[in-house]
Amino acid sequence: MLFDLDGTLVDPAGGISGGIAHALHEMGLPVPGESVLAAMVGPKLSDALLDLTDAAAVQLPELIRRYRRWYALKGIAMGRVYPGVREVLKDLQDRGIALGVATQKPQALAGTVLRAHGLAGYFSEVFGSADDETLRPSDPGYRSGKSEIIASAARAMSGPGQPVMVGDRAQDVLGARANGLDCIGVKWGFSLRGELETAGAAVIVVDAPALLTELNRRLARI
């Protein structure tokens, strides 16, 4: 089983959007509204910043540095594990189901967030984007997006049956589908209306008990 991080396991509770707003404000760049900032949770940060403003292309390394400093000092602690998620993970782990994380958050930072919220012990593998978020496509170590991250995770998590991805954004669904995997969409994250349906989520669940029911249904077929 593969899980996205932000918006699926952990609610950043403003820790990500607040950090982005802080970095933009410090550098004298326009700060968008809350809905735009919330939509930036999930995609790769560098891509989201470049989509936001042309000025970010030149100032990207400094923007990311300021964001990461604020996020480390304040943002991580603002997050919370979504209701029922810990119980789902414990149930699966107790039955010997291998669990992994596939996130567009930098890999080392993803581990830090999981440890901060007491979730690291549930996962045997954590896969994320390059820790240097300023890497461009031509640079060694660059990971193109969620599909490549999911591909690496799926190879590492090989076992009986196909892995299934669990996530809250279109990137999770499309990345899973690009690798021939189903994605269970969760409605408690940051998806826009109709986003998961349009992307082609195999199933969409509204809460953690419904997620466990769907995972159990799939496990029964293995």
C-alpha cells in the first residue's frame, strides 16, 4: 500500500500555505488568496511556485530557502494526523501489510514530518522528490513528478498483488495510473470539486473507516 503524505496522512493546517505566503511576502512578491495557496498543497513546490509568478523563476532558490526555514520552525508543528488515519495504518501494519509513502515533498523532509507526527514506524519505505528542490530537468537526481516517485516506490514495495495508491490530488491518481496502479482518492484533503473523479480515481472515500473498508476489500482478493 502506498500513501501520499500532505492532504492524505497529515493535514498541514496552514503550515504549507502559511510558509509559502511568508516567503513571497518577505521577497516582495504578490501573495495570492487562500484558495490559491491551498491548491499549492500537493504538487511539487518548485513547480507550484513557477506556475504562480514569472518572478519566481529567478528567485526560486531563495524563495524555497525562506519557505523551508519557516516551515521547519513553525509549519511542521502546525500539522495534525487526519482523524482515523493512525488506526488504519496500525490495523494494516498489525496484519503484516507493507506500507510505503510516495510524496512530492523532498524525501528527507517527508521523513522528518512522519517522525514529528509519530507515523514513521508504520512505513518501511518513504519516497519523495529530490532534496534539492532547485534541480531542473537536465540535472542529475531530478525526479520528473509523482509518476516517477510512485514507480520507484512500487518497485521497492513489490509483493503479492499490485500496490494501490492512496491520495487526495489528481497528481496521485494520474501518477498511479501511469504505472498501471489504481488510486483510492480521499475527500478529506485538498482536491477541488470533481478533481479526483476527472483524474480517474478507482474509488473515492470520505473518511478513514471507509478507506479501511475499501483496502480490506482489495486485500481479500489477493
